[in-house]
Amino acid sequence: MRRGLNRRAAAGLLLVGAAAAGAAEPAPHPRALRVAADAPALRIDGALDEAAWRDAPVHDHFVQYLPQDRQPPPAGYRTTLQIVIEADAIVFGLRAFDPAPGEIRAPLARRDQVKRDQDFVGIVLDPVGTRRAAQFVRVNAAGVVADGMLIAETDSEDYAPDFEFEAATRRLPDGYSVELRLPLLALRYPYAGGAPWRVMAMRSIPRAASTLLLSAPLDKDALHFLAELQPIEGAEDLTASVRSRALLSVRPELTLRGTRASDAAGTRQDTQASVGAEIKWRPRADWVFDATLNPDYSQVDLDVPQLSGNTRFALSVPEKRPFFLESSDVLGLPLEAFYSRAVTDPGWGLRATWRGVHADATALSLRDDGGGQILLPGPYATAVAEQTQRSQASLARGRWHASDRLSAGALLSLRDYADGRSNRLAGADLVWRDSDAQQFRARALASQTTALFDASGAVRDGPREDGHDLNLAWNRRVPGWNFSAEVGEVSPRFRNDNGFVEQAGVRTLQAEVIRRWGEAALPLDVAAHEFETYLWFEQRQTLADADRGITGGELIQRSIHPGIWLAAGRNSEASLQLQFDDQRAQAGGRVHALTSTMLHWQLNPAPWFTYALLELTLGDRLDVDADRTGRGAAWLFEGNWRFGLANGWGLEFEQRAEQGFVDAPDRSRALTETALRTLAMLHFDARDSLRLVWQGYHLRRAEDAGVGLTAYDERSDELALVFQRRFGTGRSLAVGLSRQRERLEPGGSTRNGEVFAKISFDLLP
């Protein structure tokens, strides 16, 4: 729920702060109603009209978090929370009163697209009770859901995990109501000795003020969004009755596929039928075992295209495959330590996860059938080797929690290749919060590699290569100020084939100072409820690597970025940043001085125009291949539109356009790169939809004999059309087609297409 800027995500900074100041009086806690074990289950239809709801205690002590924390809700927007504990589930009932129900924004949208441009209510639940991590579920007024994990250490939210639950809404003359059932067997908690379950309810009211209400007295100086989760009274022994019950889920899937490929060698066609399965077994509350066999992820949304033609380093993409999302809170690792997308084509996989009161652990092993790339990081670029053979990817992770202030973890990672070569990694990490205002994080990784490749990516023989990755981060937050610093060193021979390491042989220093001014009245009649000024600094230098002819202490990049940031009504954010950079494109090359300005602006303009974002950078840009500076620009636009149609249908339309260019010394265009994405979804209801995605990429380089560059023109596009029907938990049907085209001038072109049908179902509902 916290706001954040792309500059901070790109820098990898940890944004945490001081603990919340105590309220003058303890806030009332939500209380639960326990119903008899043989009582009939509540109907999940959105209507809070059954006897259990009439008897359940009502918690209506909601306060603002946005725009002004700990203030009373706006007049007329009363919100209530009720909790009923059944024999095998915990059920939440939420009532959202609204003095202007005609203004409720409740569009049909994809799962996990319930954002603050919509009216929604939600639950944040921590079954472990430690406030280190929590599951969240949001339900908008049309019944669309979003879910995921909130992680306290990084104050971040992850929409990737999907949980099993039932949710329904009911529109009312004075607002709406929501029922949400979470099965106890599907939640994750220790077998015994855990702290009381903790909860917080939330409500979004996306009018001009962009209000967010919470059932707990959280403020913006809190350490993280989970800092004020409250215990559920009456649920102290909730786990005892179900902690020994076993849960087994077996979900087979059948995929039929026909493919067609055309290139200079001719046209090839093929048809395939494959059977796979996803298995989950929870023998008791603290253990979960997962297995996947021959999974097919053809229905997963396409990765968003990124500008990559003028960058030296690899770019990461988010994980969307279900098997990898279990126990993401237990892993708690940065991409350098574990990057599940490094497993390209899993043939089978096994995973075990255990959660205790003072420790937790997870282990996994997968066979990767290949087809991806192995990253070979260097100080000035990321080389790649093609992964054409099978490999086995394995990982074990454990953490010990001495208290709510101190956690220590260990990691073992292994990638074994079919020819006997391998990449091995071991590491340890520590998180220590010595006070409510200050936190330290440390990480040390060591690697041993016998899977060696030359500069072209071909396998080579040679002695084993060893490396290390060391990192220390510090954060302090006091009223009105944020301070953070991070130092790191990645040795020249460090590699992690189960992680994402795009740069090695470098020493890095980052620091940021933020002055938080609070509310401010700005020019053009802009009233900001948050206003900040900041200064961000980063410097990267080489480590000596005699075998590759790289001297130590050579400057790779130095950045000094002062700026301002504000948040205002309609969920708007804006920032203006000056960028003073020094960059070197290659070893021993010239250091280029670059000056530019970056503007970032986003808001929710209207109920039908739900999101708009614009980022614009103007000034000097480094042309990496030409090793020179030119005038240029980079811009990104994102827009989301949602419309209600007849028969209760909904149309969701998203457009993303990104472009960057650099001029040559004669002011002609040296390099232009464009990435486009269009998504349209027709929602027949909250479960059934038709999705169309088109993506295009274009990279054009002009000839420049002076620096030895020849002209080329690269184009590609993808089109995917998928109909999906969800029959309930674990049961779905997807039918679709896709087409990919690539063209390179000079060179050739390729075309690939496929049609598929996939059905999955629960054998043990």
C-alpha cells in the first residue's frame, strides 16, 4: 500500500522507517463469533443477513490512512468489520456505507487488478501473529478479487501468490457489503505455540480525496504496513482444532496444442497432447508439500516488453507461474540470491515448506528442460550462454527468528548440468532492528562454478571459478527525515545460475536522504498531502580482474539525483528529478558526463479513465554501442480504461507505449527503440473473460562508419487471444491462439503460431 518511485525500485533501496507512535488510548480490537462445530456453513452471497451476522460483534473503529492518517472517516462513510469462525474456516463480513452510492467505482477487471482507483474492501491476515508477513485479499464492489503477500522487512506487496477463498458482494441502496471465507486448511501457520492471529481491514474510496480507511491506527511514520495489525479476540485457540487435519489437492491438466513455424528453411507443423498435474499436500498446519509434473503455462499473460537495445545489462521479468509462488514469504530473498525465472521449462518439481514460531524453512528441486539463457555477468555488460541442455535446479532456505527485531537466515543453491558441470552457492543473511527507528540488513553469498563458458557462450574447460557477493544496508527514519545507505561488492568470478546477477566485478555505494515536509500548498492551487525533497547518490567502481584486463577502482557510474516528490488527490503522484551522471561504457574507455531531467506523473483521472502515467527524461544519453554521448529522450506512457457494457459485461483496455532515442553528433537519429503493448479484456462476469494482447518491438540503428557501426532494423510482434472460463477453485478451461513474428534487416524473418486448449480440474474438491 505504500507509495514508491521507480528510481527507488531501480536502485534497490530498502524503504523502511520508524515505528508508529502509540495512540493516546488503545484502539478497540475486532472480536470474533465462534459458531457451533455442527452449525451449517454461511452462504457466501455478499448478504450479511444470517443469524451469525446478527450475533457477531461489530468493529467500526476505522480511521484514515490516506490522505491524512489517524483522522476520522469522511462523514457518511461508516465501515464495519465482523468475524465469524466456523468449524473449518474464518469468515469476514464487511459493510461499506456510502452517502453517494451512484459514485461507487466497481469495474470488472482481471484478478489482482483491484487497485485504489476502485471502491474495495480488504483483509490483511497474519496467522503466524508476528507481523513479519501477512496474506491480503481485496474485493471490489463488483466482486473482482486481488490477493497476495505483504512483507514487513521490505515494506512491499507481492500480488503473485494466489490463495483459495470464496468472496461475494452485494450492492445496497446505501453502499455495498462483502463476505469473504478463508479456509483454515489453506492458511499457513505454526503447529503450536504461535502468537494470536492478527488482522486489519481496509477500505478504498476513490473520490477526489482518494481516501484509504483502516481498522487499525496506522500512520505514515510506521515501520511498515503491518506494524499495527491487531489480535483477533476470541480466536486464541483457533489453530488447535484444525492444525492436525490433512489437506490434499490433486489438479491434473490436459493441454492440446498445434504449432506452425516458418523461416528461411521452410515451414514445419506439429501437434502435441500433454498431461500435467499440480499436487499440494498439507499433512498438518506447519508443513506444506508441492509437486508439479510437466506443467504448461501457455495461458499465463505475456511478459511486458522492455527497452533493451541501448543497455549493457540483462533485464528481469516478474514471476507468474503458480508453483514458484508458494512460501515466497519464507524465501524472502532478493533476485541476486534466487530468481525463479532462471528455470525456463520445468519438467517436474518438488517443494517442501515448514513454518514454526521461531524458525521457518523451504526447499525445492526442479528439472529444467532448457531453452533459456545463463547470465555471465561482468562489470560493463551481461554476457549470456544458451542453455541447450537439461539441468537440475535445487535450493534450500532456512531462517531463525530470535525476536521481532532479529532474524538470521542461510541459503544453499545448486544448478547441476547434464555434462557434470555445476554452479553452487552458499550464503547467510541477517536482519537486525536495534530500535523502532533503525534497521540493518546484511548478506554474504559465495559461489563455486565449473560450468564455464567463453565470451561467445560456448562451453569451455578450465579451473573452477570462485566468487562472492557482499551487501550491507542501513535505514533510519525519524520524524521528518528518512536516511538510507547501502554498500556492496560482487567479485569478478561470482555467478548464481539460480539467481539474477547482471553485474559482477564491481563495488557499489548508494545513499539517500529524504526530507518529509508533510502537507503543503503548492502553486497552481495544488494541495499535497505529502511533500518530500530528496537527494540520491550512487557510485560503481570496478574490482581488479587481471585475466580480463580490468584494473581496480575504475569508475563505471556515478549518479547524483536531487528531486522533489508529492502526492495529492485522485491518487496522484508527481516528481521532478535532476540527473547528473558520469558513465563509462567499456573498460579503459572515456567517462561521459550526462545531464538530464526526469518527470514522473500519475493519477486516476476519472471513473472510466482509471489510470494514467507519464515518465519523461530529456537531456544527454549514453549511446552504449557507439561509446559516445548524444542528445536524446526516453518516455513511457501507460493508460487504463474500463467501461461497463450491456448485460453486466465489462471492457478493460490498457495501453503501454515506451520509446527512447539518441542523436548522433550531426543531430541525425543514431538509435531509436520503441516498445508497445495493447491489452483488451471483455469480462462476461467476474470469472469468465476473453483476453487480447498485442505487443510490438522496434529497434533501428543508423549506419555510422566513424565508429564502425552498420545499419540494422529489428522488428517483432506478438498476438495472443485467450478465452478463459473458471468453474471454481482449481477448475478452469482456457482456449487460445498466438502468433509471433520477427524480422531483422539485413537478415531474415521468422513466423510462429499456435492454437491450444487447456483444462484443469480438482480430483479431490
